[in-house]
Amino acid sequence: MPSLDDLKKRIKSVKSTQKITKAMKMVAAAKLRKAQESAEKGRPYSQKMQNIILNLTKSINDPQNAPKLLVGTGEDKKYLCVVLTADRGLCGGFNSNICKLAKTNFKKIISEGKELNIITVGSKGHDQIKREYGKYVIKKFSFKDKKNISFNEADEVGKEIISLFNQNKFDKCIIFYNNFKNVITQIPQAQQIIPAETKNLKESNDQNFSYEFEPEEDEILEDLLPKNISTQVFKALLENAASEQGSRMTAMDNATRNAGDLVDKLTIDYNRSRQASITKELIEIISGAESL
Amino acid sequence: MSEKFTVEIITPDKSFLKSEAAEVTIPSYEGQMGILKDHISLITFLRPGFILIKNAEEKKFYVEEGTVEFSNNKLLILTSTVKDLKNFNKDLVENLVQEAEKKLNDQNTSDKEKYIISYKIDALKELSL
């Protein structure tokens, strides 16, 4: 049985933890609004870009001569996985969810006997992945000191991916990130960016446009495809930023509530043992008086 | 029948503009291009210059690069460098011109880049008139 003093200290410490989690929740809520806004505003750009690429893909008649970034190298041996996570913890299952999804994929790739390379963006993901898959990590990015994610950061990652591709380091590239659905739900996602995924083709309805290109088709593709990679990375980063704040907000909300429950429980314990010691003292006094 | 089509300018961080237009002039990679309703489907690039949107009134924007798609009477301009002309002042333009000229004289700049930069300078100089 802890002493009264211990309980008092305990209650005090839980209360101050509660204050911290409450403050963190407020901060996350404020940041969330901004992040969510930019994620939602960023969506049309990447979607439309993807659409243009898909339309271009449809109009290609000669897949053999098409740019490799679009149709892939034709092989399926080497994989590059880009895992995008946050730089900070205390955001519930946010980082571990991405890593879990990524690890399942890693396992699959390795068990199929294919070559695996990993790029991590964000220090938390790197910490979780290096334990098991450290030897596959070829590069890590961290934008810890950046306050807001801009297109430049995404471009940096995109350029790295493209230079690796040009060096023939991989055949397929997959990015992992959390898709922001709403404040409570974030869905970890794996998106293949090289070669460009064409399974959404049906959604953009099967109209067959014949486009007029200016300059030539391949010139456009050559310029557009690297841009698209950066755009997709940028989208993933924005979605991630919003998801991180949403996830943190929910986590901190839960933590605050749990701390409240704990304080209630401890207060009851505290009052009970205080009452018990008073009763005990009274009994001692009374029985002392009786024996006289 | 209306002779208008929709035009949308989207930047990576937001939807910059969405409106109706009767005619849009864009600085396409190989020259100025005017687009009216029922233009053939088209994909092209932009070089530095001005986007001119004609409706009841005229709107003018400065861009450095971008991708343009026109289909089903929807004009879509994807760019990360669109700027409203209201935000330009003389000092800023002069700075930009100087920077561009410096780059133009740099030996490491490729011919293709030089082509783009020369248009940038032209566009900016036109502006300061």
C-alpha cells in the first residue's frame, strides 16, 4: 500500500503530464488545420498531372521506344522503396503503421529473391527500419529543420530517385506514406511511381482522346515524367504532414483522457487511505481511552 | 450557345484560378498560342511569358514554366511559378532580369536553358515598359 505522500506525488505528476498532452493536442489541432488545407489544395495538381500522364500513356503506340520512366525497364528484379515518415514521435500509430506496411512489402520482395533498396524520409521511419533492414538503406532524408514542406524538398527526393533510376539501380519504385482521410483515419499506402501505375486508367473513363502535341510527344514525356515523380512525392509529403498532425491530435486527446481517468482513480485511492488512517487513529484513541 | 470554356490554373499548393474565358493566350514552348472554344485536344509546355485570359475583362499572369492540357473545353494549366502582375514592381523585375542575364552568360548553361532564359528576359523587359 503506497503511503499518502506517494499518492499525492503520483497525482501531481499525472496532472502535469496531462497538461503537457493537452497542450500538445492544441498545438497539433492548430497545425492540422494548416496541413490539411495544403494537403487538400495540393491534391488537384498531382491528380491532374497523373491524368495527363495516363492520357499520354494511352496514346503511345510503340511501347518499346517509350521512355523507361513510364513503362519501366521491362524487368522486375530490383526494387526501390521510399518510406516517408515523420521526424517526430508521440503521434500514435502513425510511424509504425507506415513501417508495418513497408516491412510486409520488404519481406515479400526479399522472399521472392529480388533486390531491395530503401530510401527513408523522416528520422522516425529510419529508426524503425534500420533495426531489421539497415543494410538495405541506401539513403536517408530528414527535413527536421524545415518548418513547412515546400516543393523543393520533394524535388530533392525526386531527383535522387531519378538519378538512381538512370544509374540502373532499380526497376520499380514504390513509395509508402499515410493518406489523410480525416482526423481519425489515416490509411497507410503503397504507391508505385515507376513505372507509372496504370490501373487507375479505367477511372479516368475510356474516352480516347487524340492529343495534339507541341513539341513532340517524347519530348513532353521526357520533361513531364521527372516532374511527375517529384509531384507525387510532394503529394505524399503533404498527405503525411496532415496525417501526422491528425494522428498526434487523436493520440494526445486519448492520452489526456486517460490521464484524467488515472487522476480520478488515484484521488479515490488517496481519499480512501486518508480516511482509513483517520479511522485507525480514532480506533486507537477510543480503545486507549476504554482501557483506562 | 455560349462561346466560353473553363480555364483552371493549378499550382502545387493550391488552385490558383478557375474561371470562364472566351479566349486564352498562352506562351507555349514554340510560340504564342491562342485558344478558343472547341480547340483540338492538346498537350504542351510553357516558356516564360504571359497568360492572357479574355472574358468580360482581361486578366494577365506571368509564368515561367508549366504544362497545359486542353480537352473537352477545359483548359488546364499546371505550373509552380504563376504570379499575378499586381505583385510586380520595378525593383523586383530588374533583379529578376539581372539574375537571368547572369545565368545566360554562364558557360554551364545549356542551349536549351538559354533559349528559355532569353524568353524570360524578353517577357520581363516587356513588363517594365
